[in-house]
Amino acid sequence: MNAQSPRKSSNKQRCYDSPLQYIKGIGPKRAAALEQAGIQSIQDLLYYFPFDYLDRSRIVTIRDLPKYVNGDKPVTIIGEVFRQEMRRSRRSNRLVFFLTVKDQTGSLPCVWFEGVQWYKDAFEKGEMLALSAYPDFDKLGRIQFAHPEFDRLKGAEEEDEPDWGKLFNTGAIIPKYRSTSDLSRVGLDSRGFRRVIRNALKSRVGHIDELLPDEIRSRVKLGSIEAALEHIHFPSSYENLNSACRRLKFDELFFLQLMLAYRKRRVGEEVKGITYTIESTLARALAESLPFELTKAQRRVINEVAADMRSAKPMNRLLQGDVGSGKTIVALLAMLVAVDNGYQVAFMAPTEILAEQHYRTLTSHLQSLPVNVRLLIGGQKRRLRGEILEDTRSGRAQIVVGTHALIEENVEFARLGFVVIDEQHRFGVLQRATIREKGYNPDVLVMTATPIPRTLALTLYGDLDVSVIDEMPAERRPIKTAIRMEHQKEKVYQFVRDEVARGRQVYVVFPLIEESEKIDLKAATAEFERLQGDVFPDFKLGLLHGRMKSEEKEKAMLSFKAREIQILVATTVIEVGIDIPNATIMIVENAERFGLSQLHQLRGRVGRGADQSYCILMADYGWFDSPRRGRDAGELKREKRDAQTRLETMGSTSDGFRIAEVDLKLRGPGEFFGIRQSGFPEFKIASLVEDGELIALARNEAFALVDRDPQLRSPSNAGIRRHFELHYKDVLPLIRVG
């Protein structure tokens, strides 16, 4: 239906606002349970999408299950509940729940070690279940499922759904819906959801308004919203299902890109920034004093930043560059332009260690230039802090480096004109906004050494201009990366002894500071004592971790830099912030427990000089093979497989963008880059990992629409305007400071 039709809009309003309880099969009790789960309207119900589908290509018989042991995907069987019982484990004395199901080829025991009190009342004899898990053998060599996911299909007496026993001979595609114990208690398990959603769709046929104008749907080749909602829930074919997914994903991505388009338009047209004179005596003097040649990529980015600074529009640029690619020197040259124009610079880093490292780097580069650089971090003595605050307030401090201390209320700048935010994803949206508000529309340069895949950059930073330093300095030699197991440790130690004897230095990184009962990993403090006393008694070792006082951390870092310490034992506190060209070996203990981004950052701590450097990843996969409370075999198998993928990726490439793509696929965008705290709406169906093509299409259409009809006054855009105002207005304030 066309969005501009008054009659249809009225129908839609009545449709989406009418109480849930009047949908056939819901009623007051179910409506209350749905509201508690966040499903408050018919629209919410129709947009409660299946999390998976049953289809005959992934359903196997019980007889064939042994073929799928050690497979990389869970498999599904359909069976009838035959027997259930509680037993007490002889080994742990804990209650265990057993459920036996059967199909036409045999019977299968399913076992649960957790939540047994709930499971013992969850099933009825004779009901049909679809159960999914990684099949495995028990101690007696019998095939079993441990902690399977299950979906109720049909009770023994019910005939209102397909004959599930004949599913092997049909082409049925059956939606599976997530439920909760509260929803299941009122009959809204997956089967219950299928019924009420089918009823909701039947009652709304012809009353679901189209959001997108025909011209956009035609260009992007999208079906109608009504067909998409029908086929996402009850697809008659995979072609229809894929078409529905594509349409619904596009909608989510389009409205997000629309917000970014408005943000960029606002910054570009409504906000007046600072127009800088680019010719800078300070910047030229620094460039001429550098002991190395800038790379072509650095020069290109410098020109892009200079063009922004010359413009009256406030700069809003993301600078991406791998560890060691030379982002800081690019930022410093831009900072000096601002200083030469009479403005102050704020340089914000996420940790004290990183802020201190940046402060040392800047003062080292600027020692022969008349530029006043101050460091503002927590824990400074009162008198020193007062001096720094006064210098900042008066304008004597031309560059102020600091942590989140920079955004405190008592920090005032005389003339803040340029802001650099390093590793910006570690800051919340409001923190980034506060530092900008301390100046009058200052230029902002956001830096990150965490490579961001293009699909994620287009979504998270669709309103920023992006510069990439994709070239390493010529003198940098590739770091050799090796994966070693526990039984090879003595050879690794001998390699370390040989390298230290040649005058090199070494990092040894552990994931924890002290022993943990939950995660049995080596702790840095305990291992420091063992390594110093038993393994490297002839060398000087140092210890660095996040719980040390600032002065202690500073002392350890300076001792390492001065080569008084040969081997630095540390936690991931060194992931960023230490630049020691003579350190050529990075050993990461229990590397299987680190994320890809962390491993890549840690590897970047070596290779800072001209000598050959090495990263040795010590792995112990046995941790995944031991039984752990509350974790089923399939979950552990997935974790182990992901750990192996991470280490294999590290061993095969040093390309930060390739590593980031693998990391994004393994972890998902929420974990990868803190999207949940960034003010962006969460996607129900779109994926930043898989939907790169759609992201680009949605971006093009959204930005073109804002150029074409910024007020959305065209009748054909009425649906977009209504949906945008209704669903996205609350997030706009955060998007504006993104």
C-alpha cells in the first residue's frame, strides 16, 4: 500500500495500536506476559522474527547421528517423548535429568546437568520435539545429546499443524521462536508463537502500510513490507524467505543511515567551525627535523586533514592505521597547525599509561620547538594539578594530553580549537561530546589502531570522513609469528635466553593478575616469581600490571626503556602505550584465551625498531576439553574452534583489516566495537558481518534522499517520515555526538 494514502494510514494506526489480547489465541494473560517481554503492540509481534528455521535438509534420523559426531554444526532430530527420569550422578552426587525420544529409526537419550528441576516438568509423554545439538558418545559408547536446544512441534492430540512425523518427505520450512519460562507457562513457546503470529498476519492483511516509496524499492529491487512480514514468518520457499530477509534488513539499515545522513548534513550546513591558515612554521620545522621519511599514505592523510582544517566546516574525521603505521605524527602535524593559529589542542587517551606514552612522544618530538605540552591525569599531586589547570585556563598550555580527566567540570580551555581522541571506541558517546563542548565547534580527529572493516565503518562512522594509513614505514620489518604448545616451552625459553644474550628485550604477557578459581590460568604475579627464580635467574625481570600505582608503573616502564629490565612480565595493560624499539620478542601465555584484537595489539608492541621481531603465542587447548560447570560439550567445542581460528589467523596474516574481519565474524558487532553503548539502535535482523552490500545500498539511498527531500515533505516519503519520527527520535541526541 502507498504510504501517502489517508485511508490506509488510518487502518495502520488502528492495526498497530489495537490491544494484543484481541488477536485470536492471545487473551489477557498472554498479552500481559508478552508485554513483560517487551512485545507491546501488534507491530512488535509481527517484528518478533524467528531465530531459526527447521528444514528437512538439516534434520537427520537417530540412526544416522553417529555420522555427525565431531561435526562443525549442530544437527536436528525430530522425535516423540518416550521416557524421562531423574538420576543422581555417582561422581558428583548431583541430580541429572534424562529424556529419551524416539523416531522411526531408534531412540536417543538427552541429558541435562543444569536446570534439572525445570526440565523434569517440561515435557509430556507423546509430544513431538525437534532437538538440536552436537551429537556425542557417552562413557558406554552410546550416542546422546547433552543440553540440546529444543522446540515443541505438536502434542499427541493436536492436528492443527503439519504431520511432523512425515517431515522428511516434505519441503516444509518451520519458524522457530525464542521463548522464556514466563512465556512458556502461558503457552507461548515456539509453537504458541507460530499460532498467534499466524492469526495476527491473517487479521492484518491489507492493513500494513508501506514505508518505502516505490522508486527506492524499484531501484534496490525490494518486495513489499506486507509480503516480507508474511514470508519471514511462514516462507513457502527459500526464495521467498531470502527476499523477505533482504527487505527487512534494508529497512533497518536504511533508517540508521538516514540518521547519519542528517547528522552529517547538520554538521556541514548548520554549524560553523574554525577556518585555519594551513601554512605553519611549527609544522614545517617538525617535518624537516624528523629522522625518517613520511610514507605516501601519511602524506595523503595529511593533505586530507589539511583540507578539512582549511574549510569553515568543523572537521569530523576518523583516522585508521595499524599499530606502528605513524598516526601520531600525522596528528601532531595537524595539532601544530592549530597551535600556530592561536588555538589550544586537547589530546584524549583512554588510559593513564597511553596518555603518559603520548605525552612522552609529543615532548620528545617538540623538544626543540616553543610549544607548551602539559599532562593531565588522575592521581597527580594537588599543586601540580592546580598549575596544569591554570595553564589550561589561561591558554599557556597549548597542547593538553590527558585521560577522561580532561572532561571534568573544572577543566576550562581558553581557546580550544582542535581535539584528538585516541582509541576512541573506549570512550562513551557522552564523554566524547563533553570534550568537544569545551571549545567552540573544534575540529575533531578520531584515531584508532583497531582496524575497522568497511561495513562497520559505514555504519558506526557513516557521518565521518575516513582516512586510512595503509602503508607501514619502510624500515619496519614484518614480525614473525609462531604458535607453540605447552610441551614446546623449554625451546621457547632457550630462544629467549639467546635473544637476551644478544642485547634484545622481551615481553611475557599473562591474562590475569592473580589466581582465579573460575579460570585456571597462570597469573602474572605468580609467574613473575617463577620466571625470575627458576627460568631466567641470570636476567633482570620486571613486573607491570593495572593494579600497580602510577609511580610504580612509570618506574617499571622507564626501567624497561633504559634496558635495566631485560624481560618485562605484564598483563594486557601493555596492549597500548609502550614503545620500546629494542623489545623484539612478545610471548603471550594462554593465547587461546585472548581476543583477536588484543592479540593484534600485543603483537604491535614489538617490531618498533629495525631488528627482526617475533611474536610467540603459547596455546593450551586442553582447557576446552575439560568438563566445566554449566557448559555443554557443544559450547566448549565452539569455543575451542573459535580459539583455534583466532590463533591460525594471527599466524597467517599481519593485515589488521583482515584480522578485524575475522574478529567481527567471531564476536559479532556488539562485542567487537561496543555498539550497544554507542547510542545506535540494535538490529533485529540485519548483520554488519554479512550485509555489506545492503549497507552500501542503504547508505546511498538515505544520503540521496536527504539531499533530495531534506524535510521529507514529498507525499511519497510520508511513510519514511512517520516511521523515523516514531521509532528513532529518542536516539537522535546521541547520534548527534557520535
